[in-house]
Amino acid sequence: MSEAGANHESRITNHAAQPWYREPWPWILMSGPAAVIVAGIVTIWLAYSTSDGLVADDYYKRGLAINQELRRDELARELGIAAELEARDGVLRLRLTAPRGAPEAVFARLVHPTRAGLDQRLRLALVGPGIYEAALSPLTSGRWRVVLEDPRGNWRIVKEGL
């Protein structure tokens, strides 16, 4: 045997075989699927621990109620009821124009577009001719929808933005 061949053989035989878990390649290859499993567990935990405010359980009943709500909007227009809102210094002020007499109070629902837990319901009391006020909790930034209703629930006005 030549000296080069013997040298090559000695390099091969001097390298002792290690157990698989001491080699880096199995761990590198297993790290990708392990990361996917961890991400899947975190995703499942997030899905079950947080609520989805955009999905309603009774969507069919809500859909049927839309026609009734639209009739209330039309009645407010027919009666000539108009509203101007102003929120300042923790007070919600409403100027209501109602040709057939102003109600003793007006209910306002402040509706957040995506998070129902932030919604507020207020009773605005009559403080002057056509002027209603109520204390207002601080609102998060964003675009709010205000739904105004008379105490009997006959009419409603929907305002976008506050």
C-alpha cells in the first residue's frame, strides 16, 4: 500500500462514530418542524383565549331585525328630526331638532367599529330647549358610530364619526 493510501485510511479509521444526537445535522433538520409545532400551539391558544368581536352567534336574527331598524331611520326622516353631536371635556352634547316636540331624554349608543367591549350606552337628559347632555367616558381613538333613539324606540338616527 502506498503512503498516501495508508494516510487516508488512518484518517477514516481515527474518526470515531458519535451517537446521532451529538451530530449537528439532525438537530438542524428537526428545528424547522419543531418551530412549526410551537407556532401551531400558540395559534390554537390565541384562537381559544380571545374572542372574535366581529362574528355574531345570532347573525340570522340580526339580519331579520335590519328591516325594523331601517323603518325607524325612515320615521326619523319623515318627522324631520335632525341631530348635531359634540363631545368635549367629558360631556356628550346633542342639539336635537324635533318639529313635533322634543322627548324628555334621548338614548345614545356609542359603537366601536370592531370591539364591542368598548361600546357605551348613555342617557342624555334635556338641559335646555333641544339640548341634551350626558357624562362621557374617555373614548379610544378611531371612528365611532353613534345611534340616537327616543325613549319609546320609535325612531333612531345613526351618525358616523364623533
